[in-house]
Amino acid sequence: MSERYTHVAHVVSEVHDQLVGWSRGILRAAGLETLEVYGQFPPEGTTSSYVVLFPYRLGPAPKVVETSQGMSLLGPKRAIPEKGSGVPWHWAELGRNLAEAMKLTFPVVGASKGYPRPHPAPVISLLPKPLAKWYKAQPENGNDSWTSPKGKETLARLPSLWWRPAFTMTTHYMAVANDGGRGTSERSSMDAPIALPGLSVIAAGLHLERTFTARLPPLPVDPALWTMCEAYAKSVGGELGENIQKSAKSLQEENEMHVQVVPVHDLTNMDFANLMQALQRPLQPALNLAVRMPLGAAVDLKPSVAPRFATGDPIGGRDRSGAQEVPS
């Protein structure tokens, strides 16, 4: 569980840094190279002109946390991106490939509407050697153990791979410009204060260039998933084995997330005054904006509790089936 929270912290930090970079790039494109952008207020006494982007409010949007229990990546009702499941394509692809591999490696005990029905708990010795070796290498873990004894034999349990969806976090930012050493008592020249074109350019960017890209680490999952994928790939071989290996490899690499930047309404006079009082500094001129990002997505790998098999959804012109698990 701690890895998931670490992942959330990394995502939020990366998005914040990229938002600062997004603003800096827009200002550079406008020729405002002397206007620096900071993610927090610089030390007192800073004389250079700058813009500060600081978060002042965050929370789920809308003001509730999505409570979906998620869905199977293996079963007949598994996640299909084309049907708007919200599951990333590579995770759905890995699920359908593993479901196909299970039908080829586990002993068949019957059929459901003409499709093979794998045994829910076969004797390990009946499995292909790479998969049997994987099961024997898994540690004992009580009810979550991958094997169970039956007399002198050891039984293997089908895997359950469950997608836990993210919730959408909205972080409200305020962009505050400062003209640095420009004294208020100076007689103004014909040039506008740099804060005016600076914030105006960022405001234009909110309408003309509303997304930026953040590089994120892979989702934290049980390392046993990757060794299991390797075992299935070696067991089935061929194109299916290669596809499992490719999907597993891509999911262990960094990925890109497109983050939306949106303008938000101004604060009320009371909220604005309270914010200035809390920060102990004036905040004019200022610009309000927000970023939205999915957080907390997870993939759970566990032995199946109550597997059942049925006809799968049509994918790529073929019907496929797999294990439908009861989420734990």
C-alpha cells in the first residue's frame, strides 16, 4: 500500500514541476525571458521580476471520491478500452493475453457455450514446466497463497488481476507576478509593468495551449506479476508469448500523462483577503488556474477466490474468454 502513496506523491510533484515549465515556456515564446517562474515564493529581497505559481486548494472533482470497485482484467466482463472502461490500453491488452494463455496452459474441465473452461485449481504437475516452477517458487501467505495442499498433491490457483480506478484530483493555483526592484515611488515610464504582459500571456496560454505532458513512473504492482508473465510467455511461446512479454515490458517503463490546465473563476473578495492574510503578502496582480490529474490507480494481483469462466467479449473479430474473479 505504501508504494501507491509514494506513486501519488511522485505524480503530484512531477505535475507541479511541469506546470512551472509550461508557464516558463509560454513566457519565453512571448519574448519575456527576464520574467522567471517559480513554484514557490523566492526569498525576501529578491529584486528580479518573477511569477510564482502556488497551489492554494486541492481536492477530488466533483467534491466526492469515485467509489468504483474496479473491474477484472481477465474475466469475460473484463476492461475493454474501446467500451469506455477507463483502463489504459496496455493494461487491458496484458489482461486479454493472460486470459488467452490461461486457456492454453490450465487443464480443461469442460466448456461454456463452446469455449474451453480451465480447471480452477489443477495439480501443479499438470501445468507446463515454466508455470509449475513459478507456482512452486511463490512463498506461503495464508489465504493469499498461490498454492494449496490436497493430500500428497499441491494445487495451483488461477490468478486474479483487478484494476482499481483512479480518482480525479483538481489542484487550484494562483499565478502572482512581481516587478522586483521597481519602486512604487518611481515616475512610471511609457512601458507597462512586466507583470501585466506576463500574466496576460499565461492567461492566453490557458486558452491556446491547455495541456502539457508529465513523465510518470509505472504503477506500483506486486513484482510477482512480472515473473508470472514471464512464466506464461515461456509456457505458451509463439506470438502470444511475445505479446505478453511486450505488454509486461511496456508497463514497467515510464509513461506519459497529458495534464489539462484550465482557467477558474476569481476568488471572492473575502477569500482573496483571507489568502493574503494567511501568506502575509500582497497578491496583486494575480491569475487563477487549475490542473486536473488522475491519482490512485492500482492493479491488484492475487489468487482467485471464486473463479468462473464464460464466453468472452468479442475482441479483434474473435471471441475470447478468461477467469472472472470476485474482488477481494
